[in-house]
Amino acid sequence: MKQCAKSFAQTDLSQRSGYEFYFAEPLIEFGSAKKGNHNFDLFLYNEGENRAIFIECKSSITDVKKTLKEVGLARDMVLEKTDYLSETIDIELDPDRFEYVLCINEKDKIKIIESMKAQGQKPHPKYDIDRIKVWVYAPRSQLIQLLLECSHENSALNEMLQAGFGDQDLHQQYELPYCYSTNPYRLIQLAIIGECYRKNLFDDGIEDPKLIQKSAVLSTLMANISLGVSDDRKARMVTEKLRTVLEYGQKYQLFDEVDADAIRLNCRGSRLRAVLENIEAKFIERWVDEKAGAEGERLALEDYRTSAMRDQSTLSEFFERDDTSTERDGSGV
């Protein structure tokens, strides 16, 4: 998802094709309004051609039919809410100029191709394969390529994606930090510790860097979460997300609420690396305890590790920034 976003953020691919990354999770505000609703991960727009691309990114696929069906449901949501989306971004969108993309990991390529071929041979397919373009992401080369069986209306987009586009083609390193739907624990790692605590740690004027203002967390989320909604609606949605994250952190005793305006991290150490590792250890311990009653500690821990691999660990994102930090006195509970 991050690779797709930064590939269309003022790059050769975006300039030559005309498509630019606008925001993440279009129509996320309707995603949970009723059972069966689904939304895409990214919204790209080509101003010159008034064309839009909606992208769903999957790091792993276990049920191909379910995944392709969900892309179809997300497309239905887009078509239902086209007028709303047009009004939100102040552009008169043309649904006849929409394209829908499923971006998959290279390891799932064969089963996607086989499923699409099988559906194409049926007189009444469960999903319309001709309306879903498939991009393949290769983790080793970090290239995104268009599946040869697919093609876009835009010739430059076809040419560059068929050749493969990746980090070596980027002139600037745009990063999509996280999204509205990002797991609360991951937001604690990224926003509360990775941003707010890190800033406190390097501010000599702050006596206790583990004491973090809720307003600072809210500002961090507002600055980093990409949403295609009005400013007022974004403020309401992010405020609600903050409430969920704070409740989650307190549930697993990762931090304590000091007062109505602040929390304090509940861990030992002060270096960024130590705090991240201690918070993760505390979370795993409490998460396993919570699950162990029903399934046993081994299965619970295995489940956690599978989830962690899917979301990708964020510890390494901060270690290099921590190398030059000075150790501060004090320890957590």
C-alpha cells in the first residue's frame, strides 16, 4: 500500500501517466455503516483525463474468490457514492472513467490468474474479471508490475507498469505513515511512541518524556492520516480514532491516563528502542493472556505472530533515528 502511494506522489510514473495519489481509504466513512460494505485502500486521480483509479492492496490472500468478491463490493460502494465523492473533492467525477485495481503480493500471482481464468470461462461468473486490473508487487525487487493479462486506458501507465516501477525510479521518498483503519496497537507504536515520545525525548525542556499530551497525539494523527473528507469530518473521525487508541492502550496497560489531557507510557527504559521493545513485550504478554483461556498459549502466540507479520513490525523504522539519542534518567512502572 505504501509502495503504491509513493509511486504516484510526484514521480515519473505520476507525471507521465497523469495519475497522482490523492488520499487513502476513499469512502472509509461508509465502510462500516452496514454489513457487507467495503472500501478501497487508495484513490488516484488524473486531472487531465478526468480518470480515477481505486486500488485495493492485499499483502496476503487465502481466499481468492472472497477477495475478488470484496473488490466487487467496494466497486459497488464507489458507484453508489460517486456524487458524494465528487462533492467532497470538488471534482465532477465520471464513473465511466473509473478503473479498479487489486494489488497483490507476488506469491499470490498464480492463484489469482487461475481464478480469473476460471471465472472467465463460466457463463455466469461471480465477479466481472474484465473490470479488475491486477498489479503484482515483488518484495525482493520492490517493483510493482501490471499483470500482462490486464491493461489500462492510459498508455503511459501501461508501458511503465508492464516494465515495472519501484524505489529505484523514485526521485523523492514520500511515505504514507499510516491509515485510518490501521490497528490501534500499530498506531501506538507509530504515533504515540514513534512520533510523540520521540519528540519529547529530544526536547531538553521536557522533564518527563513519557508524559504525552493527548492533543499532541491528535495533532500527529491529523497530520499523518490521509482522508478524502472535509476538514470538519476528518477532525471528528480522527478524534474518535484517538479515543479508540487510548482505550486500547489502557486495556493492555501500555500507558496510564494521568488526567483528562495526558497519558504516561507504562514501561522501563528511556531510549526509543528500549521503550518500543518493552511496550511490545508488555502487549504480547497481555494479549496472549487474554487469548490463552480459550485456545492455549501456543495457539494464541502463533496467532499474534501471524498478525504481526501481516502488519509488518515497525520497530526497525525507528532504530536508526534512536542511535544518536542520549539516555535519560528514569524508569517506567
